[in-house]
Amino acid sequence: VPWETEIQLGADAYTEVLASEKVITEGTNKSTVGRVGERIRKRTPSRWRKLEWRFSLIKSETVNAFALPGGKVAVYEGILPIMQTEAGMAAVVGHEAAHVVAQHGAERISGSLMLQLGLGVASVALGGAGADPALHDQLMGLLGLGATVGVVLPFSRANELESDHIGAIFMAKAGYDPREAPKIWERMSAEYGDSPVAFLSTHPSNAKRIERLNEEMPGYQKYYKKVRKKHGRGVDLK
């Protein structure tokens, strides 16, 4: 997917999602989402750091968060009790930012269009995506926006595990204790069992995610301790 097309598709999809949801524009939780998001953004690679990121809080009991190409991230109120702390929020927001940086949305579009149309035709189609309403609707569907706008399809298990890993690095570099990352899935298991809740039906099991994160924790801790050593205790790293 051409870089410019990917960014535009993400912006269009984000606008469509938020148009169907009640977005919270003020309050402590909204401020925290923005603050955490900005700290995570600063730890992404330079190409992505320069994007017009947006971090929104949606008023809904849905236990979810999602990301779309171009740095568009949203958190649903329903997942706040699972987060519990600002570091817990950083684990979730870092994970979603990782989907953006790893270009998982573009990967899903590319793979699907190549299967349907063939590589050459897909490339031509994407070049004219903005001029073809039918193709635009198809691309929105591939990003997860189907008949029910606002429902974003989960990524593959491989994508999710990759985002867990990259997200933990982002949060550690942003000064958040990465040990909160596996705790998110421990709390998810305590609340919903080890099998993923409905919106995570194709995701890795909570136990698998916890296992992988704990295996890599020494590496994440190195990033975190480096930040703490550099800034000391006088800097707000909550």
C-alpha cells in the first residue's frame, strides 16, 4: 500500500468510526489518554513520530481499544478498569501504537487485495483508491469497518504478539514499568477467563501473551531502567 494511501485510509476510517461513537472531550481519563499517547508517540521511530497522531477516548462499556494507519488510536471506557493504572494504559496504548508502526493495517489490505485481484491489479487499484467509491468501501471493510461502523476487526495472532512485544518496548522507553504489560492479560483472564473475550476471538490466548511478555521482560526492563537512570526520580514518569 503506498504510504500516502495508507495514511489517508486510516484518517478516513477513523473519521467514520468516531462519527458513530460518543467521544469524550474532557475529564481526567481523557487527559490521561492524551498524555500517555503523546509519551508513547515520542518513542516511535522518527518517520512515524512525525505523523498527525490522535488519541481518543470513547464513551462505551466495550472492553476494547484499536489503532488505524497514520497514528489514529482510540480507547473505550470499558477497558479502563482492566488498565487500573497509567502504566496499564501505557501497555494498551503502546500495543496499539505498535500496530501503526508495524503497518499491520496496510499489511491486511495488501494481502487481501493481492488474493482477490493479483499483485499488479491491486497496485493499480490502490493508486486510484480515492477516486473509486466502491473500492473505498472495500478498503474500509478490510480495515474492519463493515456494516456496523465502529467495529474494528482483530489482527492475526502473529500481529498481536508482535504488537505486544513492540508496545512493551515503547512503554518502557516512555518511562512506564513494562511489568504492567503482562498484568493487563492477567486481569483480563481473571475477569473473562483465559479464552479471549468476543472482540479477541482470533487473538492469542491470554496465557500465551503473558508467557511471551514475561520471557522478554529482561529486555524491556533494560530500556525502563535506562530511562529511570537518565531522568532520576525527580522526573514525573507515572
